[in-house]
Amino acid sequence: SSVLEKKLFGEHVFAGITATAIGFYGPQGRVLRLKLQDPELNHKIDSFQFKDIRVTNLEMETSAIYGLARLLGHEALSMNAIIANRANGTFSNDPYKPIEALIKYTLDKLVS
């Protein structure tokens, strides 16, 4: 939603593309017991750009939220706290801290 994008954008917000996978393990490049169908998928996603905007997040929920919002005539926007970088194997030491900060930031911006 361009309306929500304007309302929520700020100096601590980085605009990017959220790629949505249909599952938690293989579709997001995680190996459990079976080999990945496309071991290069995460690299392909990481190197993808659309109008100079890169993929900044990979998860499972956003497409469903956008689909429902469109069907119901609602505005929708995905705000994501990035807590892991799978490309270099780094993870947040305190994943709750950025999540809580994002929730507070988003709610404050929505009601202001």
C-alpha cells in the first residue's frame, strides 16, 4: 500500500522486497533430510533486483496477508525485523529486541 508506505517510512526503515516461500525448510533453502531442488535458490533471490530494489527478507506469510487484504479491500504493508542473515550465517543475539522495537515503531507511526 502506497498509503501505508508513506505513513510508515522513516530513517530506520529500509525499503526492500519480501520474497515469500511456500514452506519453512526446502523452499527457504534449509536442508533437513532431503536435498534441495535448487541449491542456488537463495543466491538467485539474493542477487535479484527490480527497479534497483533488492530482496531483503524471505518468509512465508506476506503473500497471504497481501492476498487477503486485496480481496477484502484493505490496505496492507509488510514490516519486518531482520534477525538473521542466512547468506553469511549470522543471527541476532537478542532477536526479541528488534522485533519489539519494530512493533513499537509501527504502532507509533500508525497512530500519529
